Amino acid sequence: MNYSDPTKLGILACPGGEAFAESVARKLSSIYRRRFDRKSLVLGERYHISRELVTRKINFDFDISSELLYIPGDVNQYRSPRFRIDARFTMFANGEIKTEIVDSVRGKDVYIVQDVENHLPIKFNGGSDERVLSINDHIFALLSAVDAATQAGAGRITLVLPTYPYSRQHKKKGREGLTAARFGQIMEFLGVARIITLDIHSREIENCFNRTRLENLHASYQVIQKLADIIDVNDDDLVVVSPDTGAVDRNKFYASTLQKPLALLYKERDYSKVAKSANDSNITDMKLLGDVNGKIVFMADDMLGTGGTLLKAMKFLRAQGAKQVICAVSLPFFSGSAIDDFDAAFREGRFTRIIGTNAVNHDDLLKKEWYIQADVTTLFAQIISLLHHNRSLSPMLDNRDLIAKRIRRSQQKNASAQGELIQAEDLPVEPA
């Protein structure tokens, strides 16, 4: 494994995916640095030579195997790879987007990053123009980037889509399109080898591909890390609640991993009505299977749009006696007036915290007291590194062992803190 050669692995950011791509590239650099340090340390101990000499020997081998004459940088130090691929994106007056790749990508393993839910202003044409793009604009920018990479001779193209577009259009009940499947098939036709995404709304979408692979990641470890910062995950009063029948498997995973009871909210809906906002949803009635009285409730869902379903669930659970409600969403869209609606609900005491991920880029959310962001770019960087080196993804896709280790560390930390508290209580009190 070459830790320094930048000629094989490349990260190309589309307009909208810049922030996510930059963070992934930084995490990749950290991963390669840690591997280099670990390898040089182990080899130094194994062959009884200094770490400095090991570093020089490794760098010499990398220079020999590199397609370049030599890899730039100090041969006595670790030389960090440059993962980012420079590209120019031009938007014409009629809305067309053109991609020009500045760096050579011939034969490279290219990962194209796009955040289709990024609705922040984006600069084009060297910063002279600024536009807010729709999901469809982002998709066409992605199409343009994929085609440019193909025309430039990229060896393999993988899409990194924190949010899979049109994922809710995956079932046909009448005269409607299966747009989620068609999007993937278009990318497959363009030669995309893999799509990496987070918590896709339905795994059925993967069945529409012939050759393209879909790697569906989960942010459960990152969510539990943040949850452990808010509450004691070993608390006997903690109960996991599925906000609807569609989220049962996700919340069953959390319940079994945390070893906590699982409850279920059943909602009756009026499907003749389309939910437009949090206060105008199509839920007509709600029932609870389980007990939340006096409990700390944790709920997890894949996405949050207008948030009407979640807000009604929070209100109902508090009415059932829940003393605290914490929610986690992998894809925090917060569409329409959702942020203001959750602000009002927080002031009313309906919930304590919302844990979301940076799979969706939000500036306003990060300013809210009730919102906590879990960083999933390390997860994406690890998956990219494993895929690039043709390694197994199983430990990352099924992260129960990682979560179990995290919970054990939390238990040991709490036990240590409790022991220190008991010792402090046993100390003699000095007279006043």
C-alpha cells in the first residue's frame, strides 16, 4: 500500500459538495498518516532499526513504484498525498453547467462528491456569479462531472452522495415514475462503478442496477457517540422508540446494540393529503406500543423533511409521560419552516436534542442550542480508502463491535468517575 503516491486516488468535488469533499480529503490524509506511522513503528521494532531509517526506506520504495520520477517532499519525513482534483465549473446565462477537470485523472480511481441537498449559495465562473441550486441543478452538475471524468480517461468512477436523490420515489402505486431507480441507471449507463451513500430510504433501489454497486453506510456509531455525550447510554430508564413502522429495523438495531427495550409508535394517516409543513401533516391518529412513562426516549429516523411526523411524535410521547425525548436523523433536510417549528417545540419542552449528521450542509442549524452535528466524513473516508485498496468493508458496514467497544468505554469511564466520587466522600472533612 502506497501512503504517499497521489497519482492513483482522487477526490473531485462538484458544486455543492465542496465542504464535504474537503473534509473527506482531510480525513483521508489523517488515515494515511496514521497507517504510515504505525507501519514505520512496527517495522523499526521488527528489524531493530531507527524509525528515521525506516521512513527513508519506505519513501525510497514509494519513489521506485511511483509513476512520477519521484514523489515531491522531504525523504526523511512522511509525505502527505494530495487527494483533491482541481476542476472548474462554469454556469452559462441559460443555466447550463460545464465541468473542466484541470488535473490529469487518466487511470485514476476517482471519487466524485456531490451534496444534492446543499441549498446554500454557490460560486461559479471564478467567483463572479453566485447561485442557489436545486436538486435537479446538482444532478446535472454531477452528470457533467461524471462525463468529464470519463472523457479524461478515469480508470474507475465512484459517486459519493451523502444524500441519494429522489430516494423516496422508489415504489410505484399508480401512474408514477420510479425516479430513484432511473437516476441510478443513468449513472450506471455513464460508467459509474459504485455509489456510496448514507442511509438510503429503501434498499430496494439497489435491485435496479446490473453492474453498479451501492454501498449504503450507517451513522449509528457516530450517533451513539453524540448520544453518550448527552446522557448515560447505560441508564436503566433509557428506552428506544421507533417513530413509525418503517423505522422499526433501524430502531431495533439501536435497541439491541444498546440492550434497551423497544417501543413503537403507530400512526394512522390520511394519504389523500400531502404534508406541506410540520403543522399541516397527514397524521390523523397515533398509538403507542410499549411504555415510556418516566423514561428517557431515544428515536432514530433516516430523514427529516418538514418534521411534522417527528414533532407530533414528540408531543405524544411527552403526553405519555416521557421525561426526556432525544431524536437522531441521518439526513437532516429541515425543509420549509422546519427550523422555526423545531425552535418553537424546543421552547415548549417537547424534546431535548436533535442529533443530525453533516451529510446535509446547514449553517443555520449549527447555531441552534438543540441541534448536535455528528461528523460522518471519517466514515466516508475510511470506506473510500478500503475500496481503493480492495479491502473488505464488512467491519464498517456492520459496526456492532465498534459500538459495543464504545459502550464498554463509557461504562468504564462512569465506573471510574463513581469510584473517584466515593473516595472523595470518604475523605475527612476539614473543620471550618
